[in-house]
Amino acid sequence: MTDIGPADQHTVRRHNCALVLDTIAASPGISRAGVAARTGLTKATVSSLVDRLVTASLVREDGRQHRSGPGRRGTSLSLSPHGPHGLGVEIAVDHVTTCLIGLTGEVRDEHTRRVDNRGRSVGRVLARIAREMNEALDRAHRNGIVVGGIGVAVPGLVEAANGWVRMAPNLGWRDVDLITELHRRVAVPFGELVVGNEADLAALAELAAPRLHCEDAAPDSFVYVSGEVGVGAGIVLDGELFRGTHGFGGELGHFPVQQRGPRCSCGARGCLERLAGQDAILDRAGVDDVDTLCVRLEDGDRTAAAAARSAGRLLGTALSGVVNLLDVSTVVLGGIYARLYPWLAGPLHTELTARVVSTPWRSVDVRRSTVGPEAAVRGAAISALRTIRTDPASYLSRSSTHRKSVRTTEAGD
């Protein structure tokens, strides 16, 4: 048994700072007195922490609360829309996308560049990504937006402990220290950069979708299926993203669905993504792009419809194992699968009904993503903001150091 000593004063301050910010985020319009009552902290402690959060633009004061009865009205507090933003970056096989998201969830400056990253060296791809990131940071600076951190979504195995991309088959990557490589090429604000699997981060965006304004928002437990050239899954259980022991969970695309099927980029045969991924569907439908495929499907083209039905059945075969294992009752289709939902959902649901043992009592709900094709890049931005939300004290320290450095530089000039 490991001996755990008492928390030091610094640890307690960090915890209290996170507690105060989380309380304000959960109850916009709450006063300092309300925060103190809800957290159990003293009014003096809350007031001091709120002042620091306001100074760093994490929290804003919205004027006096409305009060019908007697007593002093407190000042309403909420997350600041002018505070630090998370820069999301999605590294995909056929595109690079960036976007900015603020603490209150607004999306700023979303930009996609269509490029083919297959068959190119890691260095060449990273140089291109660095250009996109630097351009996004420049646009943020010109618009007066503070970037508090960067999140990067990658289609591959990302080790949770250190951000290493152990394998990204469709990019041809293996053992890439992506955080170090990007730090060499990009001036990351305050040094904060996180890397995650694209399906995991897309699921995070789906989880964060505003529940009050979206009737179809996902429940607290679901499997998000990302359909692109590769196929991945993000697993959310009880409102938390489940990545597995090392961060390698959710590799749905490499579930075997055909024993003697075609060779996959991972080296195995008969993987789901090789038979039901974007390239496989387009090839079977006899078209070159998703837009054309959708037009053919809407026109009732039999070849296109057969390609969609086959993909739906294979998805159902793979997902039935996931549902039987995890006992989740909702599947969310993202990426190309969201666009093909009208033609995939039927055969997919039929397969799930036949293969999931609990369906006589609990049917599986198959729905399309509420976030859309930008889910991964938005989840990447949200993951960067989460580092601030969970440890605002560290951000306060970094931003204070940064401001002092800027003032010193300006004084020297």
C-alpha cells in the first residue's frame, strides 16, 4: 500500500481554484456568496480566487443579480467568452483542419485544407501541419484571441501517458513523438499541447454538445463511430471518455469481419475499415467522392445502395461485439457514416437486433452525430480547454509569467 501524505498548501489552492471555476461553469449567473455556499469554501477564499480568475479572463462579472426580496445583490459570474480559446487541429488522411473554441463553446475561425497525406514522409506532413497551425495562431492574434492551448487529433494509436503516436496505419506513421515534433515547429502558447485519437476526440465533442438546445444529443453512455478512410470508435461511459489502459481503446476499424478478406494497412486481413471504410464504399459504388455517392443514393442508384447496405451490415457485425461487451444502448455515426445515415441505419440496426443478446429487453438506438464532420477538430480544441478547466491555477501561473515576459520585452524595446 502506498503511503499518501497530507496535501500541501499549493495542492489545496489548485484544487480550490478548479472547484470554484467548475462551480461557476455549472451555474452561470451564480454570485460569490453562492459559490461559497455550494463549495463550502470561505467567502474570503472564494472572493480571492474569483478575482484571479477574472483578471485572467477565465470568468467575467455580469452585473448585479436580480433579487426580488431584501438583501444585498451579489455580482453574477460566468465563464468569459473573451477568455483563452483552445486551438483544435485534425490531422486526417485527406485534409488538415483547424478551429478555435472559447470557454463558453463558441466556434471561431474553422478552416480546412484538402491535402493527401498518404505516402508522404512524417517530416513533410508535419511541416504542412505546422504551417496550418501557425497561420491559425496568426489569425487568432490578429483578432485579439488568446490561445490557451492546442489539441491535436490523429487517426491512430495515441499513447495517453505521453502523446506518442505509436501507429497511424493510413498515414504510414509509427512511433512518432508528435508533441516534441510540433514544439520544434510551432510556438505553442504557454507550452500546452495535447494529442489524442481522432475518434476519441470526436466523441468528446459529441458529449459536449449543448444538451438543452439539441433534442438528439447523445446520452451519458454511447459509442461514437468515426467513418473516414479509417474507422475508429470513441467510447463514452457514464459521461467520461474511456480510452483503455494505455489510450489504445476504440480501434473498431481493425475488428475482423471477414476471415479471408483483403489485406489491411495494419497488416491483418478482413478488417472492418478495409471493407466498410470510405475507400471501400466508394470503390464498391463505382464513384470517386462522397458527394457523388450521396447524389447516386438519392437518385436510387442500385450499385450505390448495395455498397451502403453492405457497409451497414458489416458495421452492425462489428458493433454488436462492442455493444454486447460494454452494454451501451446508443451508437452515434460520425464522419462519412453520418452523411450516409439514411442508407446505413436500416441494415446496421437489423444486424444489431439479430446479434445483440439484450435487444429483446433494450433496443440499440442508432443515430447520426449532432456535431457533424468537424467533430474531431472540435473535440481537439475542447481537450485543450479541458486542461485549463481542470487545472486553472496552472494556467493562471503560466499566463502571469507570459504577461510579465511581454512587459519586460516591451520595456526593453
